[in-house]
Amino acid sequence: MVFSIPMRRRLLIATALALGISVNGAPSPRAESAAALGGRVTSADEGPMEGVLVSAKKTGSTVTITVASDRDGHFAFPENRLTPGHYVLAIRAVGYDLDHPVEADVPQPSAIDLTLRRTEDLAAQLTNAEWFQSFPGTPAQKQPLLECMSCHTFERIARSTHTADEWVGVLQRMAGYANNTTPAYPQRRAAERKLAPERARKTADYLATINLSTASTWAYPLKTHARPSGRATRVIITEYDLPRASIAPHDVRVDPDGVWYSNFSEQYLGRLDPSTGRPSEYPYPMLKPGFPTGALDMEADQDGNLWLALMFQAGLAKFDRKTQQFRLFPIPSPQNSDTMQQSMVMPRHSDVDGKVWTNDVNRHAILRLDLASGTFESIDPFNSIAGEHTHAPYGMMTDAENNLYFLDFGDENIGRVDAKTLKVTLYPTPTAYSRPRRGMLDAAGQLWFAEFAANAIGMFDTKAERFQEWPLPTPWSAPYDVTIDKNGELWIGSMSSDRVVRLDRAGGQTTEYLLPKQTNIRRVFVDNTTTPVTFWVGNNHHASIVRLEPLD
Amino acid sequence: MTPKTLATLTIAATLFGSCPFARAGGTPDEEADQQMPSKAIVGFVKDANGSIVADAKVVVTFKVGNTDLITRSDATGHFRIPGFSKDANADSVELSCSKAGYKQTASLKRRSAAASTTAPIEIDCVLAQQ
């Protein structure tokens, strides 16, 4: 042994360093006194490495714990996070692999030092945001790829050998998949969807310039983003595997009963018990056999009952928390076409007037369910003004009078529908074609929303009718959603970079936490009952629920 | 060409020049067609002397249907309200503006020489200081 400091003491110091606290100072609420497992990450190229995600998974467990190495390369798993047993370690650090497989027993008295070597397959490690920056071409050429990443990574595009002519057919085939498709659970649309030929040709011509149709390797350099550093390394991430690869958790919501999640691919509402890692599944019946299955938006009403937007099953479902029974609200037959699709639901203030808001995705309209009669009335906010120009109501919020606020994901408006008069008011965002996607309305009447196409976060003050915008640091982040925590900090998920962005407006500081596995972040949730707050999200591409605990 | 017209044209060019490509990426969830930028209503809020008025509330009411569009004039007095059909024209809408300490005296519609499906609809709004 080189060091004279006793091993136990070394691990304690390593833990303290990794947690960003003073060895002698007062511990933060999440600081633990000793490490169950720790060591140092180095490589021949860099020496000690900061921001390497180190994951530990116990044999036979469905739970993976991840920490990040600090600026001196130290990493440490707090003692209370790893129960005794045999663990396999894994890392995420773009450009690197573990030099050799590493396993360890816990408790582990010795430091486990990890040696990394340059990967031989960098393309397998790139995030979609990194592919966006690596691909040659104009933003306009790359922009159609935004639609691809909902279902899969760009690696399969880059590795393909399709010619431009072949791409036209591939794109047409892709257009036939439902939105709620993953590689593990492909679903065909019932209604045919044709791509405009000139658009397919344009995209096909471009894709044939970035794949391997004419060469055995890429003519452009593969660009990577910096690893996490500083505050972004002071985090503990827990991943809970769900029982089938086909499960795509879309929305998550934490309450005393556990972590609820909508399943984007199958007819189940899910609930994870984080103390055991065990999920429960609550099945609900199929409304339209032969149509794609799964739900998107999951929202609670005033009594805590959970509502689901049933996508191509066409309608809404209400899960009664007391009886644990579902009540389904199908779209009645005259309205219910083969393209009928509900992605959103907003029941939060339905006790005010007995009405629940949802959307009619195909017709770019809003629907309002009357609970007493089960009928849906249609409100078209754009029909009179827009003509051929496409808008699309997506994210929805309500105020105390059950007036609706909605986000025009097809274009660039925040909309309001008066619950009593159905009068529509549109507020264009300051950035043109921002495609506001999802968000939340806080108690002060501030509406926070992700600007998917503007790589920014917006806030619309519903009382003052004024906007503010904050750009995100990483290009092509494609934010889906944002939520504000009890401290006024914003939490944002990127659909492309596998990063959770924490934006401290007061301090002007942005922190980007990297998740351990590839994903396509959708709805984000912050649990404000803990200090610091706890961030939750589903991994829709790898069938897991993710808990991110910042240590400050 | 007056400086004022030039300013308007410059801003219009900037607006559409900044987004020259079609709305790639398609519309959400459903269609995958590319959209061209929508037709917009653009203009300036001014006072009786022709000076610009910043941070005035601008409301566009479409004569058909039940939809208002609301924005504010920027630091140069300019405003832009997008999202309209190519068939929309200055007669399709009423435009009003307001600001504390002012009252509206007129909204002035300007027509382009030739009917255009893409050029913005230009309407200025005039406020008098009270």
C-alpha cells in the first residue's frame, strides 16, 4: 500500500470529496459518512478524470446506482446506497470504455481504481445531440431528424447504407409507425400516413450524405460534448428497471403511494415502489382493438385521481385512487375517426365546472369532456385565422376557474380558452417558430414551457401577459418539458442529449446532469418534499424509472 | 423610399430571412409536411408625432370566429403577430393598441401594391399621450 492513511479513512475522504463537502464541515442532508465502494478513475490520455459516471448494479437486482467522479477522479458510493453483495461496475464517459470488466463485493474495504481506455467504437456512444453537431449540413437539413429521435438514436441512421432512393422508401415506412413506438415495441398506425414526395426526396438526399452508403466510414469527425464537471458531478442517480423492455414510461408523478408512470406503449398504468424497486401494473381495457396501444399524458385531478390521455385508443381514462378502478371516456363514434388521437389531458380543476380538457391531435383542435354526459365538444382555436397554416395544441394547464392554457406545439403561441365563453386568446412567443411543447402553471400564475424548436425555456406571466426566455447551453437540446421547484430553480429534460438541465435564474448558473443511459426525456417531475429536491423521469427507450438526487 | 418604409422592409426581411427554410421537422405527432412561415401582421405603435411607442399592448381581433391575438411592441415600437393563413388580409382583422397614459387615435392599414400570399400585412397603431 502506497498511502499511510488507513483505507477506511481514505474512503471516507473520497466520499466527502465526491459529495463536495468539507471533511470536517457540517454534512448536507444527503451526505453520508463513509463509502460502501469508492476509488479513482484514470486514463492514460487524461490522468485523473472528472465527470465519469460510475454505475454499480448488484447481481440479481433491478436497481442501478450511479455516482460521478470529481475533479481528482475520485468516486464514492455512500455506505447506505449499496447493500452488501456482489456488484458489476459500468461507466459512461464519451470516448472511453472500461479497460477490463470490474466487479466488486460490498462492503469493499479497498479502493477500486478504474482504468479507462479510448473506445474503439465512438459512434456507439454518441448522444443524438452529439450526432446533430457532428453531421455536416445546414440546420434546415438536420431539422427533420428531430422527428426520428422520438423513437430511436441517430446511430442507426449513421450506420445505415441506404442510398437516397432507398431512403425514400424507408422514410415512407417510418411515417407508418405510431408516435408510441420504440425499437422494443414498434406499432403501426391504423390510418395510412403519406409523406409528401418532395419532402421525402429532400430528406432522403440529405440522409444519403451522412450515412455509410458511399464509404465504409464517416467523412466527418464525430464531435462529443464535455463530460459533467463541478456541480454536475455532485449527484446520485438511481435507475429502477421495469419488468419488460417494451414498457415506455412517458409521464412520471411521485406521491406517498410511490412513483406513478404512464406507459406509452401498453395498456397499463404503472406504479413503482422505490423502497423495494418493485413495480405494480394496473391494466385498463382496449377501446379500439387493432389500433396502437398506450397512453401519453398523465395528470391528477383535485382528488388525486390519475387521468390518462389514451392516444390512438381515442379517449381518456380516469383511475380512481380509492377503488383502484378505471373509468373510460371513449370519443363517441361520430367524432371517432381512424386518426383520432388524444395526447393530452387536463383534469386538475374539473371540480369547478365538471369539464376535463383534452386535444384532438389530428384536427389540431381542443376537446372538452363533459363529465356528466360523456360528450366531447370541439374548440378550434385556429380555424378562422390560420387556414392551411398548421398549429397544434399540446401541453395543457388550467387556472383556478378551469380556464385552459395550451401550448401551440405546431407553431409559436401560448393559447388561452375561457371556460365560460370559450373565447380564445393567442400570445405569440418572442422567438418565432419556437414550438412550445410542455410545461406547467405555477401558483403565481407564471406559465413555464419548453421551446422545443428554439432550444430555450420560456415563461409567460398570465397576469401581466408578458414573456421571458432563457436559452439552453447545449445546441440541439430539443427541450420537451420544464418544471419549477420550490427554490425557483428550473428543471428541464433534453430529448437529445441525455442531460437534465438545472437552471438557477437568480444565480445565472446552468448545470447539466448526464444520465447513465441513452434516453429521450419526456415529462419531468420534481419532488419538493426532500431537501435538496429530487428529480424523477422515465427512461422511455430503456424501460426504467430514473431518480436524480442533486447533493446541493 | 422613406426611411420609415425602409425600416419596415428591413424588419420584414429580417423576420423571414431568419427562417428561410421550410418548417422542417413537420408538425407534431401527426403530419410530416413542411410548413412555410405563416403570414404575419406587422407594424409600429407610434404617437401623434410619429415617434415610436415601446411596450404598448397590441390586440388583433379576427372578424370571423372567436380568437384574439395579443402581443406588445418592442423597444423600437415594432410588433409582429404570426400564424395567419395566406388568404388573410388587412380587412380580415381589427387591430387596437393601448398603454397607460395613452389613448388610441387610429390604426392605419397599408396595402401592398399586389396581393401577396406571403408578404406580411402591415398595420400601424397610433396613440395620443393623455
